[in-house]
Amino acid sequence: MDYSKAEIWLIIVVLGIGTFFLRYSFLGLIGNRALPEWALRYLRYTPVAVLPGLVAPLVLWPSATQGEIDPARLIAAGATVLMGIVTRNTLAAILGGLGALYLCLWLIG
Amino acid sequence: MTDTPRLAPAYWRGFRHGLPFILVIVPFGLLFGVAGTEAGLDLAEVMGFSILVIAGASQFTAVQLMSDHASVIMVLLTSLAVNLRMAMYSASLAPHLGAAPGWQKSLISYFMVDQVYVMSIQDYEARPKQSLGQKMAYYAGVCTPLCPQWYVSTWVGAVIGKAIPPEFALDFAAPITFLAMLSPALRSIPHVAAAGVSVGVALALAWMPSGLGLLIAAGAAMATGAQVELWLNRKRAA
């Protein structure tokens, strides 16, 4: 790693402070005021708007296979979503996904 | 604390809802410890990331870019872009927790990781009659089993990480968590439409600097969800 100790700590501290202010932004600014109905309607979809887009490239192009499509990881992702929709339970979905992943890795290699 | 008895059930409900994520926080933290030391960071620096930043995806991004010899500015901009979604989380929590005193909002902000946010917002929407205190208690409950595990597992990963064989596929712990958090929320047509747009746009814009494409995808997906909800309401009214 070709960074000085000072540069490494600069990265850590600035990233820490910047991340804190992103998290504090609206919470700190808006405070007690009520948001208009249209804004609430948008915000209702925040989790389903962010997480699928965050995860899709990780599923399709996993870094462990240098970005090659990997059947075991694809099947595991499908199993996680299916378990989550059927059981409506996050733990069941995680266990289903990990179970499918290890089963496929063991079968396919 | 006259209202302690009312807060305890909310706290413990949050605690129970947070517990399953230990299964994924631990591998994710281990993996960060391993990745950080393999990139050449010492133990204090690896722990500095997990304690001061406490945002896994951006920590991985930073370490990845540092391994690729990116400039300090690029490392910072890209890693912060990965965390832009947290401004949306902040906006989404504001109607529920905005009335809390400043020091409590600072603590909420520090611990605002994906899992804690998603579980909390789902609980607040499922139980809209909760007081501010109960919402705070639930939030603290979800954090309790999760956030300390992030520090501990990072430390373990940094110290013994290289002994974990790649067959354990720890790399896929994070995607599985995100999918497991999200799929129970696919409960209506607008939610499914928003998720579909999010995936489609994020993949189409994957060539953009990391984090930027996701931000555009999330904006398009939120607009889709809101618009589909409006259409369905109008159809029902007609």
C-alpha cells in the first residue's frame, strides 16, 4: 500500500465524518416538522429502491469469481428472495440463502 | 423514567428482530478484517474504519480503491458516494425520530446501518401509534446485538482472518443479507415495481463511478413506487 500513515488516517477520519453527516442530514435538519404527503409517499419506497440496485451487481458479477457469473451464487440469491417472499421472515430467508449457497458450492464446486 | 415499562417491550422486540443479522454481520465483519489486512492496513487502521465509519459497503469500497492505488480524493469521493443512500434513510426516519434531542439524533445517525434502518422503518410503519420513546427503544434494541458484533468480528478477521478458507464464500454474506432484508418487503405492486426499476437502472448504469449509478437508480425507483401507488389508488377510487 503506497499511502503514508497520515494519508490512511485522513481517509478513515474524513470518510467517518462525511458518513456521519450523510446519516445526520435530514434527521438533524427537519427535526420536528411534518413532511408533506407526497414526500412521505416517495420515502415509503426507500428500502426497495436502494437495496435491489445495491445488490444486483454483487449477485450478477461477484468479486469472488472476478466478475464472472456464478451459478451457485445466482441460485443462492434466488433462494433467499423466494424464502423471504414466502415466509416474510428475514432469518428464514438468510438461512435459505446460505443453505442453497453451500449446497450448490458443494454440488457444483 | 416513569415510562420504562412501556419502552421495554419495544426494546426487546427490536433486539429479537436484530438477532438474525448476527449471522451475516459476523461474516461481513470478518471479511472486512481479512480484506483490510490483506490490503496492507495494520490492526489500528482496520479497526479505525469499522469504529469511525461503521458502514461496511463503503469500507470495502475504500479498501478496494486503496489496493488499486487510487488518489486520496477518489477514494473519499467514491466511498462517500456509496453512502449517499444513508441521506435517504435519514430523510425517511426524520418524520419518526426528528423530534428527539440532538444527542440522541447523533447516536441514531452514528448507528444508522442498513439492517437497523430497514428493520426500524418497517416496525414504525407496521405500528404507527408508537411514541417517540418507543421508536427510540426499538432502534436501540436492533442496534444492541448488531453494532458491537461489527467491531468484534472486524477485529477477529484482522487477527486470524487469513486462516478462513475461501470455500466458506464469506464474500456472499453481504448480498444474502440485503436480499433477505428486502424480499419480505415486496408486499405490494408498487414495491415490486420500485424494486424492478432499481435493479434495471442500477445494472444499466453500472459503468458509472461506483455509487452514482445506484443513486440515480434509487431516485427512479422511488418515483416509480410513488407513481404506481397513486395510479392504483385512483383506480380503486374510480
